[in-house]
Amino acid sequence: MIIQWYPGHMAKAKRVIGEQMKIIDVVIELRDARIPAASENPVLRELIQQKPRVLVLNKSDLADPVVSEAWKQRFETEGTECVLLDSKAKSSRQELTRRVMAAGRPILARWERRGLRARSLRTIILGIPNVGKSTLINTMARGYVAAIADRPGKTRGQQWVKIGKRLELMDTPGVLWPKFDDPKAARMLAATGAIVDEVFDAEEVVAGLLRYLSEHYPSALRQRYGEDIPSEEAPAMLQYIAQRRGCLLPGGMVDEEKARRIVLQDFRQGRFGRVSLESPEG
């Protein structure tokens, strides 16, 4: 599955981020803890360049904790500061602030050596759509300062948010890349809600998700939909789910489209428990 979805506001956001990067001290890059590799944006790699970076695997409360810890160890082995975070948790504020200040310590030391008056560290939150940027900013600012939506592409502009006396955060819209050539990554991004539902093939995405859950988290499938759910083929699983959830059309025909929406919503809301869609081992 190849997806092309690059709204005009994303192209504009990329240009603005590039312009603002010259005044940024530390970059906070958010990825989805359920898909840490698939949710990396190669466009951001170009923009960040050599800036100090803190990699945040957000929505860790929805991801498999064992797999997430393996990802964290891998990134830290590669020399990347990495933190597992639930952006809705109050503890996130202290943890992320500590990590950002640690990443910015060499900058503060350089200002001190030059006899410059220390100002707040300026940081920017970057990531793909629907990865939790606004929720994290609201948590860190201890109040409602950025709009929250479960639909990708909500944040359109940039705003500065003061975090205590030491940090300033710039919020930005989520930025995707123009074309998704890796069909596996595209399916994972679609399943997690990073891409609007209207531009991908739900049949292919849900079939892949059901196959993955059946192979890696079979007990979660059984607990959610019933012990008798078939385990061999995605179409049979979907038929079973549709019957169990009453997804029927006039005449008794199965409403597969409605059943697919149920599966996607169940996954996105964490109703299968803590599930990761990819591991460091591949």
C-alpha cells in the first residue's frame, strides 16, 4: 500500500520549522511508542541536523512495556537520549524537563564561559500528526494552551509556551513526508491514526492489524472479541467480529466496513491492552 497525503499546511510547516530552527537550542522529537521506527519522519532528520535532541517515545501507556524498553536501550546504545512517556501523565513534565535541561547543559555552559546572561532554553516539539504533541504541551504547561484533537492535522500554526523559568516550547503542526513507499510502515501509521482514514485502504490496514494481533497478541484478541475467534485468516476474523458486534446490514449481510471501524477504534483506544506493532529486532 503506497499512500500520498501531504496537505499544503504541512509543506508550509516544514518551511517555518526550517526557519525557526536557527533560534532553537534543543529539539524534542516525538514518536509513537507503538511504532518507533515507522513514526520517524526523515524530513525532520534534515531539519534537526546537529541540534541536541531528546527522543520521546510517546503513548508508552499503549505500547508493550517489554518491547518499549528494548527500543529505549537500542536508541541509547546508539547515543540518542530517549525517554518513554505518557503525555497525559503529570510525571511527564518533570521527566521531560530534566532530560531537556540535561541536553542543553553544554549550551548553558558555553553562555557562562562567554559571560553571557543565561536566558530560557528554547525547544521545539516535532513529530508526525496525532502523536500527542498538544497533549504533552498542555501537561507541561499545567493547563490548556494547545488544541487537542484525535484527528491528524489539527495544529496549523506555531505558538510559544513558557514552561517555568527555564524553558520555552514551540508547538508546531505534525509533519509527514510526501510519499510512503514502505507499505508495512504505511499500514502501521494508518492503524495508529497518523494518517486520515479517508486516504488509506481500510481493508488492507485492518487485515494486517488482525494478522499481527493473531500472531503476537492472540490472547488480547480472544479477550476482546471472544475465545472462538478464528486465528487463521483475517477475513474470517473480521466476519466473526462483525457477527459478535452486530455489524449487520438489511437482509443479514455482514457490514464489514463498520466492523473495520470497530477494530481500528479498539486498537487506537488501547482496548487490546498494551500492544507494539514493531520491535527493534524487526
